[in-house]
Amino acid sequence: MAAERPTPTGPLSPDLTIVESRVYRGPNYWSYEKAIHLVVDLGVLEGYPSDTIPGFADRLVELLPGLRRHACSRGHAGGFVERLHEGTWMGHIAEHIALQLQTEAGHYQSRGKTRSVKGKAGRYNVIYGYIDESVGLAAGRLAVRVVNDLVQHEEGFDFHEALDEFIRLAERTAFGPSTAAIVEEAVSRDIPWIRLNGASLVQLGQGVHQQRIRATMTSKTGALAVDIAGDKDLTATLLGSAGLPVPRQATVRTAGGAMDAADRIGYPVVVKPLDGNHGRGVCLDLQSRDEVDKAFDIARGESKRGTVIVESFVTGRDYRCLIVGGRMQAIAERVPAHVVGDGEHTVHELVEITNADPRRGVGHEKVLTKITVDAAAEEVLADQGHSLESVPPAGEMVKLALTGNMSTGGISIDRTFEAHPDNIEIAEEAARMVGLDVAGIDFICPDIASPVRETGGAIVEVNAAPGFRMHTHPTVGVPQFIAKPVVDLLFPPGAPSRVPIVAVTGTNGKTTTSRMIAHIFKGLGRKVGMTSTDGVVIDERLVIKADASGPKSARMVLQNPRVDFAVMEVARGGILREGLGYDRNDVAVVTNVAPDHLGLGGIDTLQQLANVKAVIVEAVPRDGFAVLNCDDPLVRQMRRRCSGDVIWFSLEYPGSDSREFIERHCRRGGRAVVLEQTERGDMIVIKHGRRTMQLAWTHLLPATFGGAARFNVANALAATGAAFAAGAPLHDIRQGLRTFTTSYYLSPGRMNLVNVGNVEVFIDYCHNAAGMRAIGDFVENYTAQNAGRQDLAKSSRIGMIGAAGDRRDDDMRELGSVAAQHFDVIVIREDDRLRGRKRGVTAELVAEGVRSAMAEGARCRQVEVVLDEIDAVNHVMARSNPGDLVVMCVDKHAQVVSELENRTHSAQAGSHSSELVGDPDLDPAELARDAEAQGQEAEIEALAADHEAAEEAEEAEETGAEAEAEPAHP
């Protein structure tokens, strides 16, 4: 194999480059878990696999020995190295380097894949897992530099320096030990989390169940308790009033006052800031007025209030007691920063040796902090008769700080199981007195194993947000898993952490289906958060007006503390850009897969488009459901990707292939939502095993326009399946479907009917051929359904259509061709956003499709082009006559509705009317918020009056069916 490949005779050009990078923050097209996606171009290296470059494999493994453990496709350690020597391409090598670089930084990852970009020689999709996205992206960039450097050395590039810089980046962006411990415990319990900023603010759980932490401060930490703990004088007063041992102290604001207080209290004393932390500004064992005078300035410099505490110096060992939820969870003895002499090295050299410990870092980034040598440290050394150049005798402990804080370089020794019960009770009482849910109680006493009331000692400080690392990573002793009680405090056993998530996708119908589901659960009293192409809706309030069908909008919903049920419309573009905005959905709904958006984002075929939409099916857990369209072959295939149960829905009648498939599914105990033909019309029926539950007549559902809108019948079936899977009772599903209308208040831009001067105008977002076929079927059904109306006897059908500029030319022509089969007159408009096309090109392509169909005998007799959408609306209305049926496929529905309302209001009183209830000057979002208050109820009552007799008969039949089947509902 290698003999057939070219071997470079001279230096190669380091051509590997990153063309595009994406960060997937949830399940995506390539992976079930979050991943980095790089599109790389190998350039000339496409012709030179690793085995053709002398020494490449050996030099790479020498740089990163951890690559020897990579199994790759071989399934055993060393498999990747075998591939290197046999010959593999540079994109694949970059993937493994990126994974190993993250491992070197403590972010262990092993998931990755590399695939060629179809139709583009030398380009590859490199996908690999990550923990922190900034670290993952940096790993990819460094991996490319490493490959290029091994091919031909890059002047000024030093791998080891670059690796050190990369590791420092990982340390800067990583959680501190305390936050990391809590997050890891939450993950082990399947509690979702979101990092809310670049530091340690984290949301645990979703929606109404969420709790937040900031390091070890939690949602249950009271602001008043934190304020008390920050005031050391007040803390000591409260503890003293409860009979707890505290040192004598005084609060002062001047150096003279500090010296006088020290005289009253008695030497030795401690001087510290009133509101300090981490041991900063604390001066211990002060023996004279002069020392107090010097210490005062140091302490005041660390106090925000300029106030200093002078207290009696308590001798003994320094212990930190961690109290969580009122109970002691861990105790650590804190030993001040120090070195131990060896008789050979100076103090300065011993500090450098100690700081070389890989466990030590800057601040709180690692389990230990590096020792800092400053003026205070030199003073401590001088008190012990040493300097930085002294060579301490072997075994001598030389202190460099007086306080035992971990942040100043101290170490910890676990003493959890040595504490005396009396001391534990004192510490727990101190936390209760201050009111902290998580508290660090600092004890100074001779021995924590003996009662402090007998041996002497005191509580010298109560800390809010105490650090965990001295307990989780003690220098000596057994680590304590103290994150568990913290998470128990936030999420007691059995408490939920997730809100139900229903994800809806498909080429057409996903927005209406999402709205139907949200409407059903709103009727159950749930606070529904919904994302759709129109915006983000929280409990019926439109909070963001934009195309919000992507992952960022999903995360916005899950971060809202009111939401207890989420309905996510999931679009193709969002999945390709970032993946899903969450790790899993309880119910996935796929309405259909039809040609649309092909040729974009590397998706060129229907099967690839189906694979994209199947991501939400793959995100269904074992106890979840996928609601799938059995009539669509591509959707039917998705059942193999679902870990949970499948609920089928179908518009087909008994005897069809789909229904035979469904019958076999139900005989095995499965679920389905289907139509049953009766003399009175089609009945929506839920099947569960052998049980059958009648739900509603399709012609009585307002959104179906008497059953004419078959696509909304399909949407109602899908919504029924999703609501049933999510646990909604039958009568609530029925009520939700009966009260859901396509009025602008509940479903803006989706089959909104406006009557302008006796011209029926339907407004819809239809923009592709599949949607136009559905609209065409509706026009035929609606016309046939109203055949007896004299005003429609000689009416015309007028269609206003348009296509998005980023669609394929053939898709635009097909849209025009389909529309020509159903409309007498077609007016073609264009979107404001041309999406890369010149003005008029998109409209002309659609017109070509219309004219081609007209030449073959289609219904259309006239086609016109009016590019501006509002101009096109006015043109259509100007040429329409009373009784005409107009369908407007629009881009900006709010402006179109406003224009139609203006036409209505400007007409002479009594000569024109509009059935769109509400003030046209109101923003559509405001109209939607006042839906039921402004006409919705009247619309439903009018419908009920028209079908009163049918409703009573239906109720009688359904009550019997439900009484028999309802107990079987899960």
C-alpha cells in the first residue's frame, strides 16, 4: 500500500488549514453528545498520508506519548499508532491530537470521527468531543499547528511552550475545585446544568426546578446570612449571645483605638479586617502596641469599610468545620504554608521545589495554591531567625505564613472522624445562628478530638461560601465527598430536576403542531415555554420576537424559572449550527420530510435531511416517546433510531399499508393516533394495544375548517400523540383541540382567515412545494365544501406566492408549477432578504414553473410579478372581487395583516367587514397576549352553536369509550 504512494523528494508545504469551525452544545448530526466540528482542508497533503512522510509517526508519538493508548478503529490500545505507520490522512491525525491535547489538560475525551466532505477533494469533517468549548476549539487549532510543524517546521513554533500555554488556558477556564465537585455530583445524578457565565455561576436543573450555585453559595443561601457572616463583629456578638466560645474582641477605626483595645483585651492579640476573607490582612500573635499599630494599616487595607477587629489571640491548631444543611460533613486541619529543611537547599529553593508540585496552581485553579514569597512571608521568616537565603537543618519546619488558609499556600489534613461530638454540636449551632445553609466554621483549639469547653479554644470566624478543596483533596487523609449533601440540599431524594420537553420538527407543520401542544398543556394549567419560528413564548407572553427555533432559544426557555413544560420547535438550521440546546427530549415529534433547504449546509439529499431531523428522535431516552408520521417512508425509518417507544400517527384509512403497519404495532401493545371513517365524518382515535379511545370529530376542530385543511388534521394527530405521551388526560386533549383556532391570536401566520370586502383571504407561511400541495388540497376541499354558496359560484382563486432565495432553482420552479394547478391567478412576490440572489431572479424562477405548468394545461390562466410584498398584497386585493378566494403565502405576516386591516378600516362603513378581531394598531404580540379576552371565546361559542346537536351526540359516544379505556392511560 505504502509503495504505491508518492514519497516527498523535498520539503512539503504545511497546507492543513481550518476552513470552518462549529460548536455543538447538545445532540447533533454527528454525535449523541456535544462536540467540536472542524472542516479542514489538507491542500497538497491530501496526496501524502502519514506513512509517506519519513519519521512523521515516530516524532508525533514522541511529542504526545499518550497517543499510544488511542484505540482508534482497531479496538485496542495502540490501534491509532498502527494506523499512523500504515498510513492515514492528516485530518484524522488532527482529530486524535485534539483529543490527546485535551487529555493533557485534564479534560479526558475519547470520542471522535473524521469523514470526507462529499464532492470536495481534500476536505474533511473532523468531529471530536469536548468538556469546555474554548479549550476544545483551542485544541483543534493547536492540533493543526502540530501537524503542519511535523510536516515542515514552523519558524518560532515551540510545541512544549504552546502546550504549556494551552494547559494554562484550560486551567483559567475550568471550574474551581468546589464548583467542579458540585457539578460532577449533579451529573452523576442526571441533573442537567448550564454554565451561566465565564466563572462559577451555574444553573442546576431546568425551568421551575432549577437551583443555582456560585462556587459553594447556593439558591438557598440567604442574603442576610451572608451579610451577617461578612460582619465579623456581628457574628461574634450573635455567637457569644448563644453561649458559644468566641474570643474577646473590639471593633475599631483608628490605630490608636486598636492599640487601646489591645491593651484592654490583653496581649497577644489578632488584628484583622471586619469584612475580609481568605486570610487576607490577618495579623496574628501581636505582642505589643507597636506591632498592633503596624498591623492596623495592613488590616484596614483589606477592609472595604475601613473597619478593623482586634481580638484575643487563641492558641492551638487551626480547624475548618464544614456544615451543610445544619449538619457537620467534614473537618480539616489547616497547616500554614511552610517548607521542611533538608540541610542542603535555601528557603527560596525549597519554596521553588514545593511550588513545582503539579497539584499547586495560582489561586483556586488547583487543589493546592502556590506559596507566595512577599514582605509578610519574609517577616514571618525573620521571626523564626531565617531569611530566604538560610539553609534550614534537615527536618525543620519553616513557616512562611501564620494563617492556615489554602489560598495562601497552606495544606490540609482530614480530621472528619476524629472530632469530639461536643465540638461538632458547637459548630452546627454556629451555622444555625448565622443562618447559612453551607458554612465554614473556623475553630482554633489544642485538639479537635477534645471538648473545647474543657481544653480552651474558640470559633474565630464563620465563612459563607467556604472552599471545598481542603476536604475533597486533602494533602493528608481521606477525601470527603461533600458535594453530595449540597446537592441533596438543593434536590432532595425524589425531587425533579427536569421539565418535560417536547421537541417538534419536520419540513411542514411543525409550528402549528407546537402551538397545538402548548395550547393543550396551557389548558392543564402548565406554565409552558415554547420556541418557534415566530419567537420565544413564556406562559403566553412573547418575550423574543424572532426566528427562535434554534438551540439558544431552547436554552432561554430552560433557564426561565416559571417554565414547567417546554415545547421546542426544532429547525434544520439550528441542528446543523449548534445541535440541540439540551441533552434529551422526553417526546420527539416528526411531522414529515419533504424537499426544502436542500443544497444548504452540506445537506443535498432527502435522506440527509431526514438524518438531520432524526436527531430529536435519537435524543429520546428509554422512558420517552417518538411520535412519527407513518405515512412518510423517511419518517417511518426513524423508528430504528429511537431508544424509547414509538407512537404512530396516520391520515390513511384502514386497509392502507400504513394502517396495516400500525395494526401490527398495536397488536404488540403499541400506541397510535389514527382516523376512523364514520357516517358523520372522520373521528380521531387513540389506539393503545387492543384498546381504542375516541377523541374528536375532525370537522368539529376549528383549525381544520370543517375538515378541509387535511394538513391541520395531521398536525392535530401529531399533537394528540405528543400530549398523550406526555401524560395529558383525554378530555384535556379534546378540549385543547376544540379550542385551538387558526386565528391570528393563537396561530399568527398560519392559515389566518380575514374577510375583506366579502373576499376570503387566507394568510399562510407556505414557502415550498410540499406545503403548496397541502394548500392546494385545502383550496380544492374548501371550494367543494362550500359549493352551495352563491357568492363562490363564479369566484376566482387568487394565489400570492414566493420562495426563499437560498433554495435550489428546481425547487422554486416546482413551487410555481404546483401552485398553477390550483389557482386561476398567481401573483409572485419576493422576500426582503434575497439570500444571495439579485432582485427579481427568485420571482422569475417561480414564474418559469407557473408558465411551464400553464403550457401543460394547468388551471392557472394568468401570472404576474410584483416584487414588494405589501405592493403585491395591495395588487391582489385591487383585482379581487366579492366571493373570490385569496391565499397569500407571506414572509412578514404581521405587516400583511396590518395592511389588510387598514384596507378594511378605510372602506366605507357597512360596505366591508373583517373577521380578524382586535385593534389593527396593536402589535401582533400584544394581540396574541389578549387572545381569549378579545374574541376567542365568542368564536368558540359561535362554532358550538352551529354544531350543538352534533356535539351532544359526540359527547355521548365518547363518554362511553373513555369510561372503558381511560384507566389504561399511563
